[in-house]
Amino acid sequence: MRLIFCGTPQFAVPSLNFLLAQRDFEIAAVVTQPDRPRGRGQEISFSPVKQAALDGGVAVLQPEKIRAPEVQPQLEALSADAIVIIAYGQIIPARLLNIAKCGWINLHASLLPKYRGAAPIQWAIANGESVSGLTTMRIDAGMDTGEILLQEEMRIGAAETTPELAARMAEAGAPLVAATLRGLLAGTITPRAQDRSLATLAPLLKKEDGRIDWSRPAREIYDRMRGFAPWPGAFTTFRGRNCQVWGEPEEGVAATGEAGDIFGAGMFLVRCGAGTALRLTHVKPEGGSRMLAVDFAHGARPQPGERFV
């Protein structure tokens, strides 16, 4: 199969490398986002997919907007059988969807129709799911509404974070994409429509999603800490200043009082909803460095009745 590969972040790299290593696939070109300034120094750098394409000797296209009129003839000239698209970062206009014989084949990090949207891994973990998975689908004009091709279920570890699950999914997704393409070519895959009544959304994260609501049970707060790592993280306010916090539920503690209350001799505990408690392990004060929670407590010396809000 002759392919075009569209993608940008590290999540897409294992699939690109896997397809490049297979004899029955030819990558005619890679489409990725333009080079952007990154990091504190704002130096211009390549996307992970661009770097992988260059390493593999593949031509790279970087349109500022894929919907620009001049892009369509460039893609058509490549005569691709299918276009693989993984976390590319731009909406594909409807007029481009029929360029390839087999369409645009997307790898999505959830068991569709659950968690449609830009942040499926983050919200699955934040919502306390124990099972998620991967879906390959043929994209249409909607947001993750296309026909399902193949799916693979994956367990979510009880302490697993978004970066950890994303890395596992990226590796597992690579052979799933290849199997999907081969199945389409052989005619052994029957696309099936999504059940829209079962759809849930996983919208793009906002900074405020990371603010801790201490009235939630400790396990819910912990799940959101795992899901929102590394951004926006989990943060709260202490003495009028924001601070990032990390922790885990503390079992067997009767936590009565106001949500957000700080308590515990020898441990840094915070009262949460439903009579639960969270034991903080690390704190990063606004403008400061991450430190052990016990060191933060020694320096800040929380007084009886002080709270996180």
C-alpha cells in the first residue's frame, strides 16, 4: 500500500516507524505541523514525527493550514491508497476526505464512541476508568464520529499516569494500524457505525481543570492528579498562592471536618469529601521548586485550622 502519514507528537512516532519497517507499505510523504518555537528558550524545533520522517528518509510536507487550496493538489499528486492520521493537530476539511481510495485512517486512544475529542487518555484516567483501549476508524466530517474498523482493549493501571498510558498505547497502536490497513486491502474488515447514544466527550484540557475540588473523595482527586499529569497538573491555593501538589489516598483515616483541612502528625494529610483523606507526597509552591511534602510542612508550618482552597 502506498501511504501518506499525518501526525505531529511523539504518540504518532511508533506507528510511523512501524509502517516504515514493513515491506508491504510505502510512505510517499509525511505531513506534520510547521516547526514551532518550544521550551523556555523558544528555539525553533521539529515535531517528533518530522524528526522520525527525516531519519527514515521520507519527504515532509508542513502546510500552515491543511485546508489551504494549494495543499489538495499536493496530496492528490502522491496517489496514496490510504492516509494514516494520528494526532495531527488540524481538522481535515470534507473536500479532502476522498483523496485516497481507502480514506483517512485514524488511530484514536479510546474505545469509541467513548471519549471522543482531544484528550481521551487524560479524561479516561481522570474519571477513574480501569479499562480503555484503541480504535482505528475511517474519519468523516464529524469529531471522532467515523466508522470503527478495529479495536483493542487495554487495562489502565491503578497508579498509571497519562504519560505512562500514552506510551503504552502508542506502542500497541502501531501494529493495530498496520493490521487495519492490511484488512482494508484484503477486504476482511467490515466497518461499523458508532452508537451515538453511547458517546462521551474528552474535551481539550484547560488550566482550570487542574484546580483541586477538595469536596471530592480522595480517590477522585488522585485519579485527576494521574490524568492531568503533566499538564495542567493538580493545584490548590495555600495562603493566597497557588501550589502544585502530588499525593495518594490514605486508607483507614477518619477525616472529619472541612474539606481542604490540613492535619496529621508526622504525615501531611488533607481532608477530602466523603470522610476520606489524601496524603501529600510532594508540593511545588508558586515560583518555587518541587519538594517533599514533609519539607514543605516544616517550612510553612501550617497552623490548626489552615486549609487548602
